[in-house]
Amino acid sequence: MSFLRTPTGTVHTLHAAGGSGSCVQAGYVLRQGTYTLKVCLRNGATGSDIYCGFTEEWTVY
């Protein structure tokens, strides 16, 4: 499970509900500003998010 917060505050979520390799989204264009990314394992399709790593932040100039 991944959570990408854009500079406008919109959060895009992706998960591999279709099995391994199905967590793909193409065509996203980065814009100027600060982004944050958090990645977790989800315990089943509707389960809790577990083993979340550090939240990463970066800025596009």
C-alpha cells in the first residue's frame, strides 16, 4: 500500500489488490512543490496497514 501526498494536498493511494505486480499507475506528472510518500503492508484486502516505513519527503523545483 502506498500513499503519495502531492503539493496540493491530494493523496493518491495504490495497492496490489490484483496480486503481485498489479500496483502500477502510469502517466502521473510531477509538479513543483513538496511531496510525501509512505509505504505499508496491508493485512489482506480490507485489513489494517502494518509495517509502515518512514515517511519520505522531497521537493521538486
